[in-house]
Amino acid sequence: MRFYTATLAGWSGGLVGLTITSFFNGHIDWTILQRTYTFSSLLGMCLAYATDLQHRDNYLQGSLIELTQLELINHSKQFEKLSQRDALTGLANRRYLKDTMAKEWKRAIRYQTPLTVILIDIDYFKKYNDTLGHQAGDRCIKIVADCIAQSAVRSSDLAARYGGEEFLLLLAAINHEDALKQAERLIQLVRELKIPHPASLVAQHITISMGVASTTPKIHEQYDDFIKKADEALYEAKNSGRNCYVIAS
């Protein structure tokens, strides 16, 4: 726009000057006028074009830099999100679980709110793998993980893959009774999947065992000990015949 404006202004100014000179019967040296007017107009147009081109280049470069920065931010967010997720199940991985558990533990201590963890294990999963193969085992883990993720409905809930065929469900600000309802609902949901398990000793389909621990943490307590209680309850559930849950004392 600067180029076109400068061109119009230059030629218009020359015409105005010529008109005024003619109106007052002034002397016009047409040769000098032509050369001066043509040179000054061309010089002005060239300078305006160069300035306009420079501004356009600067604008495009600024836009490209801004776009690149936005792409880098998006890639960084995607990478951060992927680094927090288990590749197979899409649930939170062990590292993200540890960070979230530490935050929720501190929050529960500060506000004296209850905290629940449910440690979940697929019954006789090694037999399942040995019988049907590891690909079928991976599909089974993915399906069960999706089922567990359905129980983490609140923003403060977290479903994570704890390791192998084990999962952990973190439920913040939930009381003991509601925790048991969650455990019963989860067992029923997995049963309703009806994933065939030809080598199971408790059912003809995939089942799960769970250890449930609930507490309102105190400042001197550690969340590692809390998870250990859920793990002990899970071990007891396995010894009790599996396909059930046990509440940590």
C-alpha cells in the first residue's frame, strides 16, 4: 500500500505544482521539469517499494516465528502428555502416578480429606499369556485398562498402570463406603466384559482381585506405606480365592 500511495502522491503533487505555475503564468522549463519530475518520481517510487517490501518481509518473518513458536509449544505439550502415559493402555504411567500421588497426599494432609487407592490385578494372567499368547495378553490388558479408566470419572481421580497386569486407581476425597462401591462396581464391570480365560481356576472369563485402602493421612505418614497396605490387601484377596476385593486394615 505504501508503494501505490507514494506513486499517487508523487504524480499528484507534480500535477498540482504544474497547474499552479500555469495559473500564475509562471515560466516552465519543460526539459528540466520533465527530467526532475521523472527522476524524483522514480526515486520516490523505488524507495517506497523497497520500504513496503521490507515491511512485508518483516511481517511474514514475524508470522512464521510466531507460528513456529506455537507449533513448538503444541509439540512440547504433546510430548509431555505422552511422557505421562503408558504406551499400551493409555493410562497414567508409574512416574506420573508417583507425582500425582505425592500432590494428592499433601493436599489430603493439608485439608484433612480422605484418600483411597485400589490396587488391581488380573487373575491368573500368566496362565492367560501362556495359553493364548502375548498378543492376546496385550489386548486383554488394554480392554481391562479401558474398563478401569471408566471408574476415574472426576478430575481428581487417576487410573494408572502399576506394572505388568497390575493397575492402581487413585480416588481423592472419597469416603470408605463410596470406595467399596467403586470396588464392587469395578469387579462387576470386568465380569461383564466376558473375556474368555480358558486357564482360569476361578471362572471361564477374565476376573480381577483388588486391595482397597482408605485413610485420612497425617503429617508424619508416608504414602508409600499407604500403598503397601493396599498391596497387602491385594495379596490377601488372591489368597482368599481371587475374583474379590479385600479392605486393608
